[in-house]
Amino acid sequence: MVALKLSESTLIKALEVGDQFYISNSYMNLGWVKYELNHLTQAEKYLNIALDI
């Protein structure tokens, strides 16, 4: 899925530069992608990480 690959690559770049806004946004996007794929445990994990940032 394109959205998953794009979200993962964006997260990697955000982590490299340490940009908290984009790190949080990337985790949120990953959470929604996982939710749409019905991977609910992973979705909850990523969304909670986004909220904690």
C-alpha cells in the first residue's frame, strides 16, 4: 500500500531531523493507515505514540 510506505519513509526522515511536529504527524498517519487495514492493535500503538509527543 502506497500510503503505508509513504508514511513510514516520512517518519524516518522526521526522526532523522528531529522535527517533533512531523514525527507526531507521521505516527498519526501510520495509525490511520493501520486502522484502515484493520490492524487495530498497531493502529492504537501508533496513535498513542502520536498523542504522547
